[in-house]
Amino acid sequence: MNVKKLNKARNKIDKIDNNIFNLIKKRTTVVKYMLNLKEYKNQIVDQKRIKIILKNIKVKSIKNRIDPRITNRIWKSMIWSYVDFQRRHFKKK
């Protein structure tokens, strides 16, 4: 095992993780805004939209030669994490 190359690769992953973190921060801001637009708690989950998102991710994954199981799991996790976030922060109007 080449430790020097491994550390260099890990540094690249750390930089990518920082970019992902910043994108999650931006996404959270938009999700908070959207939550304020919702009048009822049952508006939080839109199954039709979730299916469309996951289908689009699968198509993009295949097109870009990324294992679709990986992207599907990541997006499902992200979607349901934000659903949980919205349920916890929903305020009746």
C-alpha cells in the first residue's frame, strides 16, 4: 500500500466533502423556505415528486456511469432526512 498516494486521495475526498457540506447548507435553506410555504403537515411528503426525483437520478447515474444503487441510497436518505426535518419544524398557521 502506498501511504503517500492514499493520503493524497483522502485529502481530495476531504475537499469534496467540504463542497458537499456547503451544498447541503444551501439545500437546507431552500427546504426551510419551502416549509414556510406549506399550510398543512400532509403537504410535506409528495410521493409523486419523490418518484420523479429518484427516476431522474437513476437516469443521470447510468448516463454518467455511476452505480445507480449508490445514488439512489444517497438521495433516498437525503429526501427522508429532510422530510424528518420538516416534520420536526412544521408550525401550524
